[in-house]
Amino acid sequence: MNAHTTALPGGTWTLGDSTVTRFGYGAMQLAGPWVMGSPADHDGAVAVLREAVAAGITHIDTSDAYGPRVTNELIREALHPYPASLFIATKVGANRDAQGGWPTARRPEDLRKQVHENLQSLGVETLDLVNLRMGDAEGPQPGSLAEAFETLVELQREGLIRHLGVSNVTSEQVAEARGIASIVCVQNMYNLAHRHDDDLIDRLAADGIAYVPFFPLGGFTPLQSDALSGVAGRLGATPMSVALAWLLQRSPNILLIPGTSSAAHLRENIVGAGLSLSREDVASLESIGQLWAGTR
């Protein structure tokens, strides 16, 4: 493993049969606006990926739907042949349309096609981890994932996938997936305000399953909170830094995948996530979730 690994905040987590840094990198922002097309700064995108690995990050999250194909091809250009320590997670379950939408694609033939496209664009014979994306832009949607997940299990048996996970799912869908095959992670929206998965995170931690939150600052509707701003001001840090640090302290099974197209911003995120939050800080921050829950 990279010699710098121990310097990253949060230490490591055993993801399947691999030890990965809890501070990872999400590649989605490397694509163009609305996750479509090529980046404005191609060389800068390649540089930030190389900076991530140089910093000791061993967990990169991507999808062939980003661009589409753009982020996977950038990862291959920047990092292939991949270091033995590098763990690349991808996801399937949606395509892209000409308007930038994310139409559902979860038929067996769709999923097989997407897995093979990820293999090709990343330049590997086996994918480290494939997450099945359920739900849509509005969040998780109820319904069975059995047919789609069983297709991925078949691909795993064929040797094309090492580990399985689920994304944008309900607790019931997590339980359904676990009844079919082992999963190593759940990837859902979760942050200081959106705390709906608190119980799920704790159950997964007890079972040694990772939880990978996306939109740590609210995503397309950023958090607006006096409490967050207050803690950030007291610590002389950015709200993003405080939000990332809180996630790392929330539970040992939480793996971070903040994304950026800037190497400087990547370094800032690494430093910021290492903030030490006091009990008073945590209590103030967790009031954000309580206020949000009361307004639903």
C-alpha cells in the first residue's frame, strides 16, 4: 500500500478482501457540466487523479455513465496500469440521454452491457466493485431489486465482478440484496441534514459493511445552516471540511468520496476532513438533522 496511506484522515477500512483508505475520491466532477461531456481542463483532470493516488488514496468511485465514459477513460489514462493497492468502485443501473437525464436501465441485458462497458473503458478484466443503482434523482424508490441484483451475482460468478454493493436504496432493498448475496457497501445520500439512514449505518457497521455517503453538503441543494457556519468559523475551516470531518467521526464504516476537479481543492479536502470535532461541535452539528427531521 502507498506509504502515505496512514497520513490520510480516518485510517482504513476492509472493503471485501481489500484494505482501502476511508478518505477516497469520487470522479463524477471530472466530467463536463451536469456530468456530460469532456472536462474543460483535460490535463487538470488527469493531474487530480494522479494527485489522489500520490496522496495515498486507494479508493476511487466512478461510473461509465459519467460523461458517459469520460471519467472511466480519464482514470485509465491517468493511472493504468493500476497500482495493486488501488480499488475502483463503479455502478450500473442507469444510462444517459441526450438531455443529460439518467433513464433507468436495469434489465438483465442492460446491466450486462454496462458491466462490459465499464470493463472496457477502465481497461480491466474484473471490476473491483459494482454498485447496483436503484431509485432516481428524487431518491430511493420502493420495489424489488431481485432480478437486477441476481444478474450482477451471475456476472460475479463469471469472474467479471469481485464485490457487489447497492446504491440509492431503501433499507428494505438492502435487506433484500443481502438475502441474495453478500454486499460490501451501501452508497446513499447522507449528510448533516439528511439523517434518514442513521439506523441503517449502525446496523451495517455491526456487520462490517461500508456505508458510502454522497452529497455530503446537500448536493444540488447545499445545506444552509447557522450551526454549520458557526462550527466552521470557530475552527477556522470551511463548511465542507466540517461536514467531511463529521462524517468520518460519525461511524468507522463511513467511507468518503468527495469529488473535485482541482488538485489544490483535493488537498484542502484531505486536510479539512482531518479536523477534530469536540463533543460540543458534534452536538451543535447534529441539531441540524433534528431541525430537518422536524420539517419533513
